[in-house]
Amino acid sequence: MESRRTDTRDKIQLGGLVVKAGLREEEKSVILGILIEGLQALKTDDAIKAHYQKIGDAAFRKPDTDS
């Protein structure tokens, strides 16, 4: 039961990230494509993780505007 709660919480948090990124209105296949391409970039370029992290850290500091 606890693993289901953890899984549900994780999915809700990940959905919140999609909203925070401003992708709420985007087609699901586009969002998935962005995520897959980002993962491929992480696997092939060590510097890209630091780049994405910098962008994400800045976004977390900004108030939500797409709620």
C-alpha cells in the first residue's frame, strides 16, 4: 500500500513540474517527446545536466504563473 502512495505522490509531483514548465496545454505526445529527447541529451552530454539544472533551479525560484 505504501508503494502505491509513493507512486501516486511521485506522479502528482511530476505532473506539477509539467504545469510549472508551462506545458499544461501542450499535447501529451509533445511533452513525452521533449522528455525523451532530454533524457537522450543527458546520456550523451555531461554538461547538459548542469545546464538543465540551472534552468530548473531558476524556475523553482520564480512564482507559479500557470496554475
